[in-house]
Amino acid sequence: MKISVFVGTSLDGFIARLNDDLDFLPAGGGEPHGYNEFIASVDTLVIGRRTFEKVLTFDAWPYGDKRVVVLSSRPVDLSAAVGAVVEQMSGPPAEIVSRLAASGVSNIYLDGGITIQRFLREGLIQRLIITRVPVLIGEGISLFGTLPRDVRLRHIATRHYPSGLVQSEYQVE
Ligand SMILES: NC(=O)c1ccc[n+]([C@@H]2O[C@H](COP(=O)([O-])OP(=O)(O)OC[C@H]3O[C@@H](n4cnc5c(N)ncnc54)[C@H](OP(=O)(O)O)[C@@H]3O)[C@@H](O)[C@H]2O)c1
């Protein structure tokens, strides 16, 4: 089982404004920076309830027919995700991973700030691909949070793009 994060942040480390606005990220995902190749390489997405709610405001469901697991501790109305392959789970991250592994999943794309932080704390993420957008927004929803101990990372590569995107890939040790 491999769990990866592929996320865009402001240079000061925010994944959204406090009101969930993503207007500081390049429109339409910006210039190609590996997202299509990345999403093609995963078999399942695991996203937090707040990310799910944001995605529902997009013009179209962005995940095609990929299996999407929405994490929430309360009932979530999944019917709004028309045409999507979507289900809900909740529980400790390790339990979620075990359930997914038992159903044959091997490559997960994990998304949502709180969600990423919880899995990271449990040592369940293997790869981080973070694309920094050249903007400072001062405040917002943080990608990272407090940790019970340091998380050591191995730098794999840093790629930069003409529009100013800087993407760093790390393996979690
Ligand atoms: N820049 C980017 O690339 C990017 C990527 C993704 C998201 N975003 C933005 O980030 C914001 C959302 O991030 P966020 O940090 O606020 O929240 P989030 O991680 O999307 O969702 C958090 C919620 O997920 C549920 N959850 C997480 N782990 C769980 C578990 N193990 N068991 C049960 N429920 C679990 C909980 O829902 P309940 O409270 O219902 O229990 C929790 O409150 C949105 O604005 C979104 O647009 C940006």
C-alpha cells in the first residue's frame, strides 16, 4: 500500500483561504505539472469531508470514475456527487488503510489538510508532492500542523515550471 499526497500551496504553506477560497491557485490547475500523470497512477482517492464539500462546488466532478472515499464521522450526503464512485468511511487512519488494503487498493491519493495531518501523525503517508505557488496569502488553512514527533523526509526531486510553480517531492522515512 502506497499513500501519496499531491497538493498545491501558497509559498507560506496554505492550501486554501480561511473561507475555503482557492483563488490564489492558478486557474484551471495552471500549467501542466504532473497532476494528470499522478492521478492516473492511483487507484483510489481518500479525501476529508471538507474537501469533498468544496469539490461539490466545482463545475464538474473532477475524479472521473476513480473510487473516492470520503472521510467523516457523521452522515454525509453522497448523492450530490452525481455519477461519482463514492463511499464514506470513518475511524482511525490505520483502520481505514486496512479496510482499503483488504479491498485490493494499492495506491491512494490522500487529500485535505486535516486528513493529511492525521495520516501523517500515524506514519501512514509514504510520499509528499507539494507544488508551491509563488504567492503569500498571510493566513488560511494550513497543510501541516502540530506533530507528536519530527517526521524525517528524504528529498527525491524538485522541479520548477515557467509560471513560477516549484514542486518538491519527498519520501517519508
Ligand atoms: N490546495 C490544495 O491542493 C487543496 C487540496 C485539498 C483541499 N484543499 C482545501 O482545503 C480545505 C479542506 O481542508 P481541511 O483541512 O479543512 O479539511 P479536510 O481534511 O478536507 O476534512 C476534514 C474532515 O474530514 C473528516 N475526517 C478526516 N479524517 C477522518 C477520519 N480518520 N475519520 C473520520 N473523519 C475524518 C472529518 O470530518 P467530520 O468533521 O465530518 O467528522 C474532518 O473534519 C478546503 O478549503 C479545500 O478546498 C486544498
